[in-house]
Amino acid sequence: MPPDPLTAKGRQTREAIERAARKLFAERGFHGTTLADITSAAGKSTAVFYRYYGDKEDLLASLAESFLHDVVMPSGLAVHLPESPDDTTFFSAVVTGYWNMFKQNIGIMIAVNQLADAKPRFADVQNEFRRFGMNIVAASVRRAHEQGYASDLDAEHTGAAIALLFENFTAVYLRPSGLNLQISDADAITTLSTIWKKTLYGY
């Protein structure tokens, strides 16, 4: 791990390595990106890389933990539940934030997903990502119950179903998949927010 605190030059070096990794993971995935690819794109040597990270997995773990705790978790503090069945602003605002956050960090999400099946530390991080989304959706289902809607929906089950649908839809659309799927950000947000709202309120 890097010394603490880092010098200004050290921070710039680490940031260059992290930017390169994010970009390459988004384009090639974790397994398709070598350490040499990252250092070359960052304009740094392999020796410099090892001053900051033990290996490529340690770099990803650092990126994922930072994304989770510095970006994802704080974003939940600003979420307010729908005021009424006609509160389309709630759904569009939450989905817009989710889509933009995922899009800006697609390389991290792809790489974590690729390692989660075999590496417990990445499975744990992925599950924290997922629980965050599941909890927000589940809370919206419980709010709908209070408003007299969606009485046949289990909050936790519906939270899992919608959050995982969002994750897979977003992951496929935000990187080349071979399916030749194209959608604008606005249309993607509208599609997801409409599915969520109609699931709860029926219209």
C-alpha cells in the first residue's frame, strides 16, 4: 500500500494509474487488461506501480472500495421516497443518479463482476453494491404499501428483482456486448424509471 500521507507527486502518480485502469477495465475487462497495459497507459513504470499496489487485484480492490464508500453510499443519503403515485420525479431522479454513477464507473463494475465468482473479497464488494440498490427499491415498495398500492409485492423480493434487472440492463448497454443494442441515456433512464414506477403503482 502507498505511504500515508502521499506527496502531491505521489497522488498524481496514483491517480494516473487509477485513471488508466478504469479506462482499460471498461474497454477490455479485468482479464483482458495486463499490468503492463495499465502502466503504459499511465506513462509509469512497473516499479512505480508496485510502490502503490501489490498487484492488479489490489488496484481494483482499492478502486472498488473507494467507489463504494466515497460515491455509492453517500448518494443514498439524498434519496427521498415517493410522495405519491404521481411522484415521477422520485423515480427519474434516482435512476438518473444510478445510471450516471454506473456509467462513470463502468470499468470498476465490470472488473468486480468478473472476479466476484472466484474471489470472496470482490463478491463481498459486489454484494454491498447490490444491497444498496435493493434496499432503496425495497423501501419504495414499503412506501407504496403505506399509500395503499402494491400489497401483493414482497418488499425484499421486489427490491432484489428490480435492482438486479437494473444492474444487468445497465452493464449490457454501457459496454460493447455483441447484441448491437443502442439506447440514449435519456431513453434508458425513462425505461428503467417507468418499469420501477409501474411495478409499484400500475401506471
